[in-house]
Amino acid sequence: YTIGKNYLESLLELSMFKIYMLENYIFSYYSKLRILYLYSCSIEIIQTDSFYGLLNLNYLYLRDNRIKNLNNSLNTLINLYILDLSKNQIESISETDFNGLINLIELNLSNNIIKFFKYPNDN
């Protein structure tokens, strides 16, 4: 079995790296990326445009970090199918945090400390 260039361009594994913050446009050069692993990176802050340019991303794994707020950072991920945010420190989710995730099939928010979840149609 050989791994082709297209496969290597579509997968980025950064798990276990110590990353405190995902800065704006940090992945903008990875437009072909389909799978992004950011498990156990100690991420606390995701800036609003951190995932900007990842229009082909299908799978995003942010499990086991220290994320408290999503900052509407996921809204540009229109082709995302799977999102794992489990084992973080998310306390609240705004009505706009998942706005652009029109193709999302699976969302894992287990093992967070969610106290407030506002649905778009809540009053």
C-alpha cells in the first residue's frame, strides 16, 4: 500500500503538541485539508478565524483540550461532517457557534461543563 501525495495533503496530525492558542488564519495554507487532529494539545483559545480557508475539511478532532469558548470559529467549515469537542472545558455555546456547519452529521460535546446552550430559535 502506498500513500499518495493527495492523501498526505488531506491529513494533518498535530495531537499531543502543546498549543495554547489557535491564531487567526493559522491553517490558511492547507486548503486541501480534509482531516485535522488536534487531540490533547492543551488548546485554550481558538480565535474567530483560526479555521478560515479550510473549505474542504470534513473531520475535526479537538478532543481533550482546555477550550472554554468557540468564538464562532467553526462557522466557515461548511463541509465538516464530524466534530469532536469532547473532554474540554466548554461552559456555554451561543446560538451562532455552529451556524456554518450545514453538513454536520456528528457532534460530540461529552465531558464538558456546559451550563448554557442557546438554540437559534430560543426566546
